[in-house]
Amino acid sequence: MPYFDAASSAPLHPVAREALLASLDEGWADPARLYREGRRARLLLDAAREAAAEAVGCRPDELVFTPSGTQAVHSGIFGTLAARRRVGRQLLHSAVEHSSVLHAAEAHEAAGGTVTEIAVDRTGRVTAGDVAAALRPDTALVCLQSANHEVGTEQPVEEVAELCQEAGVPLLVDAAQSLPWGPAPGAWSVMTASSHKWGGPPGVGLLAVRKGTRFSPQGPRDERESGRSPGFQDLPAIVAAAASLRALRAAAGTGPDEAARLRRLVDLIRIRVPELVPDVEVVGAPVHRLPHLVTFSCLYVDGEALLHELDRLGFSVSSGSSCTSSTLTPSHVLRAMGVLSEGNVRISLPYGTPETDVDRFLEVLPEAVRSVRDRLGVPTAAAPDPAGAGVEETGGDETGAEESGAEESGLVLDTLGKRCPIPVIELAKVIDEVPVGDTVTVLSDDEAARQDIPAWCTMRDQEFVGERSAPGGTAYVVRRRA
């Protein structure tokens, strides 16, 4: 069964498995002890730290192991903020950061700090200029992921790091998704990562704090890991994590370029999906992106139903659609980008994915989408010829919804109480009944409609006039162009 969700957790690397089993025999003792077993465990821990530091691009004494990538992020953020409290309490982060950063930002704000969110373009990328404009004398920390976990877009880390260095502000880089493919570039100050993203065992995070960066660990401290991650380390898991990361680096330097091979497979998916499936939007940066990840969204599709259908056909994929979420709100990443969220599918290929698996996926996807659309009663008119389908990402959001005082002329469509993707499907069913130049108003209380109706207008060449509050929900006004 093809597993296409490496961005969530990569399969355990064979080298990690071997190292884990071996270190269970050799690395069970306390590495802080001076007797024979403790010295042996300490040698394993030191070797693992050196290997991980080499892969990260830092000194061994700058890197500590944590129980998870999330804890590494939280420790990195709060330790840096605490050390710079006299400078100020402003925290900057992009709108598409991992939830671990957003949760830390919420806690910082609740404690009296200030948080500034930096917007992204339609590809999910910040600009160095926007970061520079947001920097203030009281800025304590900037957080920027090296590459996005949902759409694969790479951020201008090197440029932002240079700006931060000039301003004397530390930069924390979440490199969880990119570290398997190489070290994060630039003069970053703090870096975090997570072992299970590259084929190491879960339960191991990395936190690197470069010399010269003011850092004050928060919470209870002990003598382990420089006081930055208290508690007895899971040494076998640490050894396995470092061994698998070192194996990936060695393979990249001596064998066939796996990143280039997976990039070719992803390019194939990016090209073929809009050709095979009507009304698809491929999202994320086409060039500045991770080699193994591609995300697309399908109009008139229930994301949860599509994932179940693909699972039935033997493919494990992920989604950022609201209809696959217990909160019934679309992914904050897709929302920040202003792109379609319904019917969202994320493909992230593990190392060694055979080309035949991708070919098979492209064979079954069209029928899977058609099956879901048929169950939802999507009219044929709503799914035009695939030759004209597909919307490639642009540099800006052309459909941003604004408050509008437009009068509804003609049709008012009540979809209150109906969830993604029903409001958009109902809109597609009636748009041909609206005279050219007139509007249709969609009443909806579904959070996803706020981004999916404007995205539908872009894909179907209709005009999104705006939105306003309405009894029970929101009124979205669409003008028919043709």
C-alpha cells in the first residue's frame, strides 16, 4: 500500500532500525555516570550529537536533544524571549508557521507579550521586505520555518537571517520539513527539527542555539543537555535518529540524487493532476519548494470522503480541508494563502518511492474524485472539460474578500447549516440562472466558505464582489461575468 504522507511522519529508515536495536544493548545506562556502562553510553550520546550537529551545520556543544520537535520549538521560543525581555516583547512569525509556533505565540500574547503575524503571498511565501517592515526596536524574536509542512513552499531564510543579523534580532528557524534534504541556510540563531520527519524514531527533537545568542531556559532545570531539556534521554532513539540523518547525508553525497528523482515525480503530479481532473488548483510555490511534496485542491469535493476513497484504493494521503478537521475550519496555511481548501490533498513522497506508485495514483485519482462528486450531486455543467482546468499559483491574492455594500439583485442562495463543499456546489448549480452582470448572494455559516467562494470565482472566471454579515452567518456576493 503506497504511503504518501512522509511530511507527517516518514517510515523508519533501515539504518535507524539497526542503530536502535544495537543501542538497546549498549546504550541503556546513564551517560552521566562514570562507570563502564555509563562511559559507553556517553560515547554513544557524544557521537550522536556530533553527527546531528554536522547535519544541522552547527557545533556539537550548540545542539541538544529534546523529547519532540514541538518541545524543541517551545523551548527555543520561550528561552530566547526570556533572555531578551529587557529588549522588548514583540514576537514576529509568518502566517503559515507550524501550530507549535502558533500555540507558543498565543501563550506569549496571553502573558502580556505582543505578536505580529507576517502575511504570505498566494504561494505561501513571505517577502524579506515585509519582515524588514515588521521589525521594531522592541522585537525580541523572529520565527520562520524553512519550508512549509502543508504546501512545501520554501521561505527566504537566508535573506531574512541577514536582515535579522543587521537588526540584532535572533531568528528561530523551524527546519523540521527541510532538514532531511539539507541544512537550513543563513546565519540563523536558533533551529529546531524532529526525528520522525526524516525516518528516525518518534520522540526525538533537535534544538540548536548558536553561540552568541542570548538564551535563558525556562521551567525546571537539571544538569542534562546544558539545562535546556531536562530528564533522562531516550539514548537508543537519539542514536537511531542521528544514524538515519547521517545515512541520508551520506547517500546524498555519494549515490543517485534522490531529491532530484522525487522532484521529477512531484513535477509529474503537478502537471498531470489538472489535466486529468477538472477544476483542480495546485497550490504552493512551483519552484521554491521541497522536492517531495505537492498539494492540490479539488472543487466540489468533500475532503474526508476523498481521503477515504483514496485509502480504499490503497493510497495514504493527508488533507488540510475543513471537512477533514474536527474544528470544521480550513487549514490556517491554506486560509493565509487565500487558496481553495475544499477537496484538499497533500502528497509527500518518502525516500525510495517507486515511479510505478505515482503512475498508479494518477490512474485512480480521476475516478476517485468523480465518485465523490457523483455522491454529492455535482452537476455536469460544474465540471468542464479538463483541457481548461487547473489554476496555477500567482504572486498575490486576487480574490481577497472585502466588506461590500453591494445590493443583491436576483438570486439569494440560502446554504445556512450546510458544510464544505455544499455551499460552493449549490453556487455552481445556479450560476447559469443569473443574468450576466447580475449577482447571486450565498448565505453561509460555514467557515470554509470565506475562502472557497472567492477561490471558486477565480477558477470559474466570476467576480467576487465581497462579503457582509447576515442573520445566522455571512452573505457572499458573486457577480456573473459570462
